[in-house]
Amino acid sequence: MSRGTTVKPRRVAVLGASPDEGKPSHQAVVRYVAAGWTVWPVRPDGAAVAHVPSVRSLADLPEPPDLICVYLNPRRALGELDAIVATGCKILWLNPGADSNADGGATLVAAATARGLRVIEACTLVVLSWGDPWEVANDPSKIATA
């Protein structure tokens, strides 16, 4: 690799991923894979999602994710906050239903921010349809321009 070349992070844990093809979390797994990301669905039952093997918990991830994409309600996600922080990940992506507009979401956002996480509140599927979530995570103003 030449000097000055930047390697884009491409590892995402999808917390609350569903094997149900009709669920947005399932589609997020499919679209992240199509975009070239390494994807780890996180499911307590260990069921594969879109033929992608899952891990049962964030502690079971084989390496630190660059981004954790959340499809849990805010109260459940708040219960996972210690595990999220323990992964070493710095970006927490909250999808609709997990964000500050949901019941308990403001508490989750405040707690995550206080723990040093950069919180992005946007629909993963929308962002993946027009761009790179990593770029949006590092320049949230891009959400407004989509």
C-alpha cells in the first residue's frame, strides 16, 4: 500500500439481526455484504442471517467491529451498552426504532455519548442505498444531503 492511502474500515456487527427476510435488520446484513463489508449478525440463538453465520453476543466477535448497527429497542440496547463499549468500537449506528425518537432512545443516546461513542441516528438501508455508512459516520452532514 502506498503512503497516504487510507484503508476504509469494513467490519460491522448488526445487533438484533433477523433471519426474517422481511425485516430491515435482515436487509441490512444483505446490503452490507453486497457493499463489501465483513458482517457479523449478532443473535442470542446463533441463527445465520442471509447465509451469514452469526455470533451469539458481542463478546463472541472474532475482532473489533468498526461500526455497530443497532436494531434493538433502546431499552434492550441500553442493556448491551457495556458489551458495545467493550468491543472497542467507537461508532454506534441507531436505526429508526432504536434512535432518540423511540421510547427510551434519548437515554440510550446520552449514555452512549457519555461512554465515548459517536452516535449516528439514521436508517442504515437508506444510507447504503446511496453511499457509504463509514463516510456518513465520519461526516453526519452527509445525511442531510441525501
